[in-house]
Amino acid sequence: MKAIVSETGQVTIPEPLREELDIRPGEVLELAREGNRLVATKVSYEERLNSARGVLRHLNKTTDELLDELRGEPDGL
């Protein structure tokens, strides 16, 4: 199957491939170069969850605690 690259660099994955590989809107694909080939691999749910872990670690803190952490130590005025 062939696809055309748009002026903005977008490529539409043909519907039969999307269905066969269960690629849905919003799905994250990892792109890699292998020689002269472009390879797209679906990022697993577990990988996406692990990448969000850094953001989620703040859920157990209050707003004041988060602001104090972001602002750092005061300059001892």
C-alpha cells in the first residue's frame, strides 16, 4: 500500500492497515529509521502509562506543597 505525504508532513495510514493493526484515532506511534525504511510501531498502553508516571506523582500533594516545590527555597531575604 502507498500513502502520500502532505505539505505539512502528515501521512494517512490506509484503512485496511489501521483495522488490521487496531490503530485508532489518538494512538501513539513510535517512528524509527531502519536503513532506508521508516518503521512505525504502536506504543503500548503500558509504555504510555509509564511516561505519565512523572506527572502523576504530584497527585498526593496539596497545591501549596506543589507551589513550594516549584518555587524552591527562598533567597534568605
